[in-house]
Amino acid sequence: MKKAVDGRGNQIEAQISITPGMIAHIRDFAYDIKPRSEKFADLIRQVEIDHPWQKGDARFLDDKLFSKKARA
């Protein structure tokens, strides 16, 4: 992982900022990630095949915790 590069080949300094609130998150910033070798790239691709992304359960919590009935 290293700094991103602009169209002229200059490194872009990461501007790190955090969202406000009880649960803070780092805001998006430019970066460059490259695998060390094709072997490692294949490993990452295989993990995505073996363990595909799934929807989380947060939507169920939102319904239970933040419904109008729960607030009353």
C-alpha cells in the first residue's frame, strides 16, 4: 500500500479526516494497493470466490431499534 499518484505522476498526500458522531469512520482518501506478486493476487481472488460478500444483519436491528413503536 502506498500513496496514490495523480495524472502527472506526483504522489497525493492523504488527507485523513474522520466523520463526527458516536461511531467515527475515516473518510475516503486516495491510495494505491498492489499485490506483491500474481500468486498473492490469485489468493485474494480465490478468497472472494470461496467466501462471497453477504448482506449483514444491520437491517434487522434498524427495524427493531428505530421503529416508531420502539420509540413510544
